[in-house]
Amino acid sequence: MSLISSNRIILKNISGKDLDGLFRLYSDQEVMKFFGRTPAKSKQEVLEVIKQNIHMKEEGTGVRYAAYLKDKEDFVGIITLKRYNARNRRAEIDYIVSPEYQRKGLASEMLELFLEEVFREWNLERVSAYVFLENIPSWKLLEKFNFIREGILRHWTYVNGNFYDSYSYSLLSTEVK
């Protein structure tokens, strides 16, 4: 997939053209708190992330897409398929929506487009997602799309000197909305 769209969103393969939008995301302390990363201090750090994403796609282990508003071409966020395991037909997903676009239904559109595409294109049986307990909008979004909460992963992520617990979620191919 290189480009798919809904009424309001376009998902594109990540590239260097996304640097400014990605830097805004990756340098935001509040956003990165829930993404399990220390905020980026420079665009060079984010360029390395872009290179890793391109390498991940070339290796066939995953893919990351940039999401844009269709009518204005504003950068909305990212959505990722990673840790693809062909033998077991499973992978993990994650996503970030820019703060100015949160709570506007755009994450739902991103996730709906993405799930339809990755289950078909990657021949997946199972997709997993891990969400900090405190990130209520994110785990509610997953539940809206029939993801099943499987449990709590205690001290799953270490960021800025603190451990955070996460919910573990999964969605099977037969459960996709």
C-alpha cells in the first residue's frame, strides 16, 4: 500500500517529506509520554526514525504511514505495523495523532483504513496493541474496533526514570469491523 484514503484522511508511506510533522510529534513531551519514548531534541533524531521506518518496510517486518487531512494536506499523525511474524501471521500496531487533531474522530478513520488494509495485504490472523493504562482515549478506540483486552503488562515500558503498566490488546481477522 502506498496510498489509501477515506473522506477526510489520506495514509501515505512515510518519507523525508514528513520530517516537520514527525518532529512536532516526536518532540512533544505529552505525546511521547504515551508512546514510550523520550522526546526528540533535534530533527536529526527524527530523520533516523524515518530511516528505520524505510528499512523496516524494505525488510518486510512492518510499515509506517503518515496520515494527512485530505482537503488541506495537514499532517495528522502516524500509524504503524511492526514486528511482523509471517509464520504466525501476526504483528503489532501503534499510532499517534497530533494534539490539535485529537478527539475529532480522525484516529478512528486512520485505524479503520489501516486495519482493513493490513489484514488483507499482510495476510494477518492477529494484530496486537499495547496501551498505557492512563491513555484512556487510546484503549477506548481499540475497544471500539473490537480489540480484546487480554491483560495488564506490569512495568512494560520504562521512560524518563519511570516504569509504566500497559494493557495488552489483540484483534483477530474474524473480529475486524
